[in-house]
Amino acid sequence: MRISDDRYSRDRLRLDIAIHFIRHEARTHTIRQWTGLTDDRIRKLYRSYLHGGGVQVTRHRGKSPQQSSYFLRTARVRQEAAVLASVCCLLGMLKVSGGAPARLAPGIGRAASLCQAYEAYCAMLTEPVITFEHAVLLIVALSHGSELALQGCHECGALLVADALALQPPHCLVCAGEGLRAVPRRPGSH
């Protein structure tokens, strides 16, 4: 009987995680990839527990975000990506080390940590700009390390999400701003 109890617990955990993903507006493909549930089961979960139950959840269609460069576009997104990556490091999802990063394979245990990290990130910010789908992309990209990498600021050591192929050492926003102010002015400029 113990085997069936373990199976029930594992199935229950998959369903609970899938509901968390749905509430975070994850696409069906992402939910399937991280929980192992079928598309049909995910749609039934949505209809049974969330659709029409007073909770407004948007179901996104199409492909999940795939451009890692999104996290390097603006100062705000770079800063929020660093916050989310820091939370993931604290939860043990990502490691800050000099060696090759360990590839993150989607799984039910990691999915629970991903939800916890994203919820903590959202709780820290008043209006977060990184969606759950982008958070999934960030974590996977950082774990692969081919496009994005966790690095320390060249000046102060603050944790940053940086371009893995950049030739220049990364700087946090504060240190980059200080460096801009230290540039001598040309004569006649105000």
C-alpha cells in the first residue's frame, strides 16, 4: 500500500504545481515540460479549478519567450533579473561559481522551487516586469550558461546577470553610474 501512497503524493504534487503555474499565467507547453502532465489534463485543471471560479487568469497562446537578450535590454530589466537570479541562488536552483554551470533539467522538485522563487521576486517588487515565462527562460539560460551568466560586478562584486560572451567586465548600475560621472568633461560643455 505504501507504493500507491507515494504515487498519490507525487501525482498530487504535480497537480498542485500545475495550478501554481496556471496562476502565474504559464503556457501549456511550459506546464507540461515542468510537471509531466498532458496537455489535456492541464486544460481540464484550468477549467475545473480556475476558470469561472472568480479568479481571473489569462491563458497565453503561442511560443514561450526565447530571447535571452530580453534580460539585457534595459537597466530595470537587468536589475530585476539580478534580483530573481539572487533568489534562485538562495533557493539552491542556481550556483555562483567559477566552473561550468550545472544544466537545469525541468522536474517537479525544481518546478516547486521555481514557483517559490518567482513568488518571492514578485513580493519584493511593487510592479515586477519579468513575467513567469520570462523567469523560466532566465533560469534555464543561466543554468546553460551559453548566453547569460551570473557574474560579480567588476567594481563592487554585486551579483549580475551578464552576457556570457561579453568582452568587457560587467558593472552594476550603481558602479556604471559612478564611472560615467568620473569621466572628465570637455572644455565648454555644461
